[in-house]
Amino acid sequence: MVSLPQREVPIMARRRLPLAAAALLIAIVALATRLWQLQVMRGEELGLLADNNRIRLHRVQATRGTVRDRLGRVIVDSQPSFDAVLVPEDSDNLETTVENLSQLLRQSSAETQAVLRQAKGRPAFQEVIVKRDLSWDEIMAIETHQLDLPGVSLRITPRRNYPHGSSLAHVLGYVGEVSSKELAAGGGYRMGDLIGKAGLERRWEKYLRGIDGGQQVEVDSVGRKLRVLREVPEVPGNTLTLSFDLDLQIAAEDAFRDKQGAAVVLDPRNGEILALVSSPSYDPNLFSRGIRPAEWAALTQDPLRPLNDRAVRGQYPPGSTFKVIVAAAALEEGVVNPFTRIHCGGGVQFGNHYFRCWKKGGHGSMNLHDALVNSCDTYFYQVGQRLGIDAIADWSHKFGLGVPTGVDLDHEKGGSIPSTIWKRKRFKEPWYAGETLSNAIGQGYVTATPLQMAQAIGAIATGKRYRPHFVRQIESPDGEVIQNYEGDLVSEMPLKKSTLEQLRHALRDTVARGTGSKAKMATIEVGGKTGTSQVVALGKNRLKPSQLKREHRDHAWFVAFAPVEEPEVAVAVVVEHADGGGGAIAAPLTKRLLEAYFRLQEEREATKYADVRSSPGLPF
């Protein structure tokens, strides 16, 4: 039997075997290394990511606290709102998802992409709010096309609601999405949260914010919620009760319809603000739903500046309302007494300048009482000259002018009260004696806010100066009173009783028979002072307002308190670029506010009395 020769392995194959073995070994090592990395090195991390594809922690945003007026009526609350949210990690084709969602929300893909870019750097699987406060049609569109929107869902959140629109907008302020700067400052905020941006919403943020809750939610592979596993309830924010009277506020805003300016109504006995108007105003609901670029541009580019709070930021020459303070200074410094008479022939010459009185031909011989009643400029030119600018400044500061009042509102201005030191610091120039004359009648460098003037006339009314405030009480969600706010007395006015009496009597007669007669009420005595502040110098021209451009017309002022003998309300009104002076324009407006205040008081007293009479078991 012949044996066959053993088959030989080809030389090329023998050469390749070591290479194949090496490649196989390398692959095995690489696979083992990768498995070690995934299971050992990143096992915990990848486990969490896997859980995130099944279980999510959803934060439940707390409902901001309610804001009420002094009678408990709602001024600000929160309403449920639907937001469209997207978790990019849940979409297998993000570009298509964004395109589909944008079409349903009637916005461009670029807008949606911009929102996602702003959320760059957020934690994985954290929701991005694409659009807030969806319409019913948008909600139904997303629900109907849910299969085409992996990673997209609807979230119910509390939306800030201002039921009275623009009423009290400058006091209340508005909310907006937290900025990167605010996030960096800490405080537990997350991207997409709402935070107070202006006014009360910002200054009282820590009381209004509340404590967020959370849900442990099971989701499917595309992020759709299947069930809630565990829930921690949110804690709503606190309730703020304000000093404002909503009825009085609405009456004041009606009085300012189609006018630009401001009004402040406060209680001079404790500094509570009862009404505050800055006209024109704006609707803070625009911000709570997410203000659009065109809306923001319209507000910021409006020449009437509706975002500017004229009551606390508007710095106007107070005009002849300032004469009350100069009169107080003159009596206290002894440069005049009630019997000092000065002749007014229509003006006074000082150096090479002739300072005119508002009344052509003059008022004749005037004492201090009559000079206030008739608002004689000539009298106060000479009184100011006798006092000097530094004495005027000193007494102005005692009335709270020249510095902010301290009210809890954003960016309050302090006005300006000139002095020799003030001018040298600001202009690097000495004070000239002729400048004192125009400043003595509330012109020149003198400026004040309506809130300051309301505080000042309140100090004349009561002899005390209180810090203006508008928050009366803070309550927790379960009704516990956290804080009560009462009047903060700044100072007892350093005025003799006789000085206060002379000023009050003069202001009463100003309304009864003087320049403020259009503020006269039928049954209640009012004390007040007119003011007309020039915007531009007109030289020797005496033009009617209708002959001037609107921006060149004077501002009309009126400050008042009532009743004269037992004051309970103080008012300051300024109308910008008015069609007349303080007596013609601002005094009638002040009368409307005072009538509304006393009518409301009378109606509420009558209702209270009727309720008592109708109570069972009472001997009526």
C-alpha cells in the first residue's frame, strides 16, 4: 500500500498566520478594554443616563404669591399656562423635530434654534422651553402630532397674570425669564425660570417666589410621560397686601386719560400710598407671556416713554409749589413775618436782568399770606434774595427734597436742590446771586419728583414727615401673618406751630379764593398750591400754550391736602406740557382725585353702618 504525501502549508499562508493571530489578539484586548471602560470606569454614569431614558425628575415650578389691594381685591395672581418644551436628547433627528415643531407653533426654525442655542450648557435631559403660553390651537396641534415630535411635550406652569392690565404697572413691575447673569448669582434658579425683573416683582422676589416641588416620572424612549412615581408638592409664594385702593387708583388713571404726567395720593398720617399714576403706562402681561421683539421695540422707542415711572423718576421743576417751602424757611429764619409787605409792580430788576412776575402789571402790595394765595413771583424773588440759596437748600432738605424718599421702587430719583457747594462740585463754578431769584420760585436748578412733593405737602399738613410705602402686610400661604408694615416716621418737622398754622391758612385761602380755586370742594376744605414750571425760556414773549410746540409748553403742578383742619389725604399732580398752568389744568384733576377719595370713604362708611344695622340681635 502506497501512502500519499502530507499536504504542505503554502508559504504565504504561513506568513499571514502570525499577523492574523496578532490582529485577533489586538481586537480581543480592545474589546476587553472597551468593556472595562463601559462597565467599570463609566458604569455609574451610563447607568444614570440609562435611567434618564426611563425615569426623569421633573421640577414643578412654585406659584408666585398673590398681590392684593388694601380691601383684599386681587391685583396680581397666577393662571395655569401651557408651555411647549423639548428634550433634545430624546429626539433621534433633532433637525426634523425642530422643523415640525416650528411649523406647529407658527414660528421660524431659526427662532426655535436660537432658543436651543441659548440653552447650551444645560444638564443632559433638562427640558428647554421653546414657547410659553400656548394658544388652544397650538396645544391641540402638538397633541395631534405627538408621534412626529419625539422629545416634545406640554408642561403646565403658572403664568403671572395682571387682571387690571396697565393699572399700577410701574409699581407692580413684571417678571421675565432668568438671565445668565442672574443664574450665575445663585439662588437656586434654573434656565427657563421666571424671576421678578422690575418694580414690586423684583424688590419683593424672595417673598413672592415660593418653593419649587418635583415629580419622579417614568417616560418612554422618546420622552413621553407614562406615569408619576413620586411627587413633592410645591409651596406657593406669600401673599402681599398693599396700601393701594384699587377704586381710587382706577379713578386717578381715568383722570389722566390722554394726558402725560403723574399723580400721587398718600395718607400723610403714616406715609401709605393710596394711588400712584404714571401716564402713559404699559401692560405687564406682555412680559409674563414672553414679550416679542416688536413689542419691546415699540415700548422702548415710544417718545412718550411708557416704561418710565414719572411718579418716582420724573424730575421736574416744581414751579410755584416750591414757594410753600421758601415761605416756611423765611418765617423760621425771620427774614419776613406775617406782616412784611413787598410791592409787586410786575417784576424786579436785578443787575442787568428783569425778573418778571406771572401777572402782567403786578399784584401791588403783598404780605406773605396774600403772596401765597396769589402766587406772586415778585414777593418770592425778594424773599429768596434775603434768605440766600444755602438757607433755601437747608430747609428744602428738611422737607425731604434733594434725596430719594426711600420708597421700595426701582431707581427712584432724588431731584436736585442747588447750593453754593452743590454748584461748585457739579459745574466747578461759583454761585451767582441772580441765580437765587429764579430758584426761589421753583425754577433754575431746582427739581423734584411728584412723590417728593406729595411727601412735602403732607409734612405741612401734619407737621410730620413719613417715608412713603405701599406694602401693608405679608402672609404665608396658610394665612399666617409674617410681617406688618406701619408708618416709618422720618422726622418731626422743625417748624413752629405758628408757622404751620400760617402756611395751612394761606393754602386754604389759595383754594378758597386764590389761584387754586378750581380745586375747591363743596363741603370739605382743601389746602393747596398751584405751580407752573417753564420748560424753555421764552424771554419777553408771552405766548399762549397753543402757540408753542408741545415739547415747549409748561408743566402744570398742584399739591394739596384735605381736610385742612384734620388732614387725611395729600396729593401731588403734574401734567407734562399742559395746555395751561397749574390752576387751570392740575387743580381740576386734583379735585377729581379728592372727590373720588372722599366719595369712596363715605360709601364704605354707609355700607358698614348698613351691615351693622342689619345684624341680628342689635337694638336698632
